[in-house]
Amino acid sequence: MSVRTRLHEREKRVGPVEPDALVTVFASTQSWESRLAQAALEAAGIEAFIADENLAHANWLYAGAVGGVKVQVRAAEKERAEAALTEAGVTRTARRRCPKCGSEDTRSSRLPAYVILGSWLLLGIPFLFHTPRYHCRQCGHEWKAGEGVKNGTAGE
């Protein structure tokens, strides 16, 4: 069955899809991840559409600029689609949360490049064995990796 025939049959069943009626339920800079999410949704019986895939293929830097390759569904099916993606395990990894305030607006602080280069020149090996620290941009709290983690998620 051709794509055109499939689209005409769908329009007969549910009517045409207006772009404003679609909501994004998944986004990735990699088109294959978005295609996996689309397949999971369609396996659950939810019609899903891919947006900005060609733009990301034209120049991979554009993918981040436009918010990634998006998987969109009808607004009425958003909750069902999110549940289907969670059940299929095709969700994006949650960002690190601040253990003090729960904000996702965090950044990691690593050793500066000059410290790594200096240790390599002076000691003969680069100083890479450093526990990363994280900083919350909302409350200013700083913590080491693993601090404040409960049940695999930080800040909960």
C-alpha cells in the first residue's frame, strides 16, 4: 500500500490533521531515536508524525537549533502517547535534579583543561580521576555525583 493511499484512508477515518493540533511528545537530535519512538507509538495504536527530520539530515547542527527531530501526536492523545512511550522505555533520560530544591537547571563542573594538561606534562599522566561536581543555577547548591540520590533519581 502506498503512502498516498494510506494517507487518504486515514483522512477518511479521522479527518485531516492540522499542524496546530499536534503536540510534541518526544524529541531527539538523532532521527533513529525519533523513529523508534514513532514505531512504539504506532504499535500502541497511536498515529505519530515526525517533524524536522529532513532539516536535521541536511545539517546535523540544525537538529539542536530547532529542538531536535520531533515526534508529534494529536493533542487529544498526548497523555496516552506519553504513557505508551514510558511503557516501551523510549523516554529521554531525565536531567539531573538538585538534591536541595529539585530544580533541573543544573550544570556539571569539570576540571579545567589546563589542570588536565598540566598534570599530564608534570606527572606524565593526565589527572582524569576527578569526581564531577554539579551546581544548581536556581539555589546555588553544589554537590558531588551520587550525593542526594534516592532510588536512582536525584532530588526526589
